Amino acid sequence: MPELPEVEVTRLSFADRIRGARVTGVRVGKPLRWPLGGNVDEMIGQRVGEVSRRGKYLWLALERGGLLMHLGMSGSLSFAPRVAEPGPHDHFDLVTARGTLRLTDPRRFGAVVWSDAADAPPASTLLAGLGIEPFDERFDGAHLHTALRRRRVSVKSALLGGEIVVGAGNIYACEALFEAGIDPRTRSDRISRPRADRLALAIRQTLARAVELGGSTLRNFRDAHGAAGEFQLDAKVYGRAGQPCLRCKTPIRRVVQNARATFFCPTCQKR
DNA sequence: AAGTGGACCTGCTAGC
DNA sequence: TGCTAGCAGGTCCACT
């Protein structure tokens, strides 16, 4: 589920509240994608520092080391002074004097990994190879064009890979390509510089708008306050197969690329 | 080497 | 109404 906007909305919804809180306990539920690693006792007594984001990962800094968190496909974080007894999908609790940060993740593709530092393994290993942040000023049409020319996959696959630019998953890759007027099946090395300019802008604008709208709640995404997102109501193509394009009325098409559903308007988006 | 497809795990929904 | 196949926001890994 969670793409960059959902992760950023989550971060913004609890970072200020948890900063400075002292860790008093840790509870681990069923196994997630990777083992927590390290010694739980190391975390007890430490103060929480900044919560930062890299791609779809969150880094929750402690005084010594920190936790790298990923929401996978179905994860969400909540932070509240009082929490209910953990349910069957609550797989990690970081208990602090100010409240409990809880990861709820039915499919368990998410993860919480202890690391000595964000630039030390295993965190550094997981973050290695990630592309540029879409809101980094160095991310522009020139950067995107150069990177796309080195690949021979579809432009949509190139975006989803996250090695060129992070953050756009299946929803926002589809939406950004619609905004840029580019057919998602176009080979990445055939994208001209002007189209790369438009695409870079579309990626940034789409992700920024999604953050403003609180992300997309298709099923179970909530921010740390429990609020749902509203971008899904604003999607132009994602999940709209067969429905008329909001711009030209042509029915939106659904195709499968790399085992992922892709939605696009065959009239507004050109190869 | 780069590209493709399967695997991970659970829940929900559309269709019979 | 009840069962089941198919599908879901991500990413790693094996194979070609």
C-alpha cells in the first residue's frame, strides 16, 4: 500500500509527538519481512530522536542506533498514549513514556530492523541502491532522462524499480504517467528529453498532492492518528478500468506489466 | 548484466 | 447464502 506519500504522511503524523520520548518497552509479534536483529534491551531507556524518511523507509533515530521501518503492502503505524491489547495483526510496539508506536500489518511484508546507524548494516544494505528523492532539487528532467536512457524496460517499470527515483509505487507511477501524457508501456530509453521534463514534474506534483491529501486509503492505510487518506478519490486512472477518462471520455485501460496492474488512458497517453 | 517472473502472507471481493 | 479463484499499495531473489 504505502508509497512515498503514505510514508511521509505517517512520519508527519507522529514525528513531533514521539521526539524526545524515552523508550520503556518493546513488544515483538509475529515475524515480519526481516528479523528485528540486535538486542531489545539496547533500546530500553534511550530517547527517541528525529524520524526521517528515505524512499518508503522510515528511520527512527535513538540516542545510539535506531530502527528502520517499512510498511510493506498493508502496514500502518499508530501512535497514541494508550493502546488496546495487541490484535492479531499488531506485530511491533515501541512503548515510550509518551505513548506507544505500533505497527499493524496484516500481510507482514513490512519490517522493523534495528541498526547501529542508518549508514550501518543492515539499514545501509537495505537503503543501498535507492534512487534520488523526488523532492531533491537535483531531481529534474535532465537527471531522469539520463537515467531512463540507460534502461530498456517500460517507463513504468523503470519508475517502480526505485533505482532511478524513489517513492512512486503502483498508484503514483500510473497517475504521474497520465499527468505527463506518456503511455506506461513506452520503453524507457525512448523517452525524449521534453517528455522526461514533463514526467519529472508530474512525479513531483503527483506525490506532493498526495501528501497534501493525506495519501491514498484503498483498504487499510491510516496515519499515526488513525486518519484515512483521500487521494484515491482524486485518482485519474488508478483503479478506474473501463470508466471514462476524466479528460477525454475514452475508457481507461488495464494491462499487466511485470505482474502488476497498470492503468492508463489510451488516448491521452502516447508512446 | 539486465530483465522477467515467482515468492513472501493474509484478507477482501467478485462471480459462480 | 456459501465457496473459491483472483487480486491487492512492495521488494527481494532466482533464473534466463
